[in-house]
Amino acid sequence: MQIIPTLTVLFLSVAVTQAGIVNRILQYIPSLGLGGGNEQEVSFCNGYDCPKFEKLEKHDVYEVRKYVPTTWVVTTKSDSGSSTFMKLFYYIQGSNAESKKIAMTVPVIGNVTHGEGRTTMGFYLPPKVGVPPAPTDATVFIRRLPELTAYVIEFGGYANAEKNEAKANELRTALNEANVQYEKDYYFTAGYDSPMKFWNRHNEVWFIAK
Ligand SMILES: *[C@@H]1O[C@H](CO)[C@@H](O)[C@H](O)[C@H]1NC(C)=O
């Protein structure tokens, strides 16, 4: 009986083709205006604008990246994580002095301060935004970061405070062993995916070089 293998092959090739089409469509979504074209092709940026960096070194646990100066819209922690996120989301949706809409970017960063948990959250504002419009919410700020060197540990799945902390500890141990100098009082978390992306998720924890 040939029919079963033939059907299996047929089914598999249809499944592969379908997956190809779905991927193709997903790839187009940013260029349809949700993302707005990327300045640097980095797969984990998913086609969205993300800060430019140069990879300087690659180690077992971490890599070393040199970032260009960047601009962020940031807000301090409020009662719930989601309302912190929404404040930034409203800003890019037009809650700003010019009612300007800004395309979503990645990553969403958090500054986790030793003993205090996450103190701030920020969205990246790419150079094409120009001078960022002033936020209308008094708890939202524009913050510029100078050129910086980051020690970065990457991980998959869904991030949460415990996982970030565990990864920060792993990175801290590796950095201390390598005897490098870094800011010890805080670390950055970087998330690149919407909650609706189920596979191939990408998260990072950064320590900033001194
Ligand atoms: C992170 O937060 C700490 C505590 O508020 C602050 O001292 C530090 O400057 C922040 N780091 C950056 C790069 O914003």
C-alpha cells in the first residue's frame, strides 16, 4: 500500500508551505506600518526599529555590545506593571505635546535597582522620530543615554522578575570571574516580543560597563 506514505508526504509539504506563507505574512506586518522598517537587521528585533550596536565580544554566558547614544521615553514604576507600560504606550499613541504617533519599537527596557526592584521602564525612540515631542503625562520623561558598553545575557521564553534576577546572578558571576568593571547597583532588562509571540522569544539582562 503506497497510499499512506504518499498522503503523509503530501500533508507534510502542504504544512510546510502553509508555515512558509504564514511566516511571509508575519514578515510583512512591520513594513505595513506597524513597525516602520528597521535600521539594523537583527533577527530578535522582529523587523522593528531597535538601537544600533556593535558586537565586540562573545563569551559562553554573555556578549559585549557597544551601543550608540540613544533616546528613550521612560516612566517610573506605578502600582502595576501594565499601567506603567500603558503610560508609555499612550505616549507613542499621541499623548504628547504634538499629538504625534510614533511606531512601536523594541526593546522595552527596565532598570532594576538593587533592593528596589524595577524602578523605571522605557521605550526606544529611534533617530527618525527627530526631537521627541514632550510627554503630556507629568510622570513620563524623555531620557538620553550616552554611548555605552553593555554585558548582555540572552534567554528565551517569557521573562518575569524571578527569571531576570536569576539571569542577572548568572551574568554577575561570569563578569566577576572575568574581572570586568561594571555598574553594580542596577541592571537593565530588555524584552523584544509581544505577549502574543509564543515561540522563539528573546529576552536580555544587561549590566553596563564602568
Ligand atoms: C537606574 O536606576 C538607578 C536608581 O534609580 C539610577 O541610579 C541609575 O542611574 C539608572 N540607570 C540608568 C542608566 O538610567
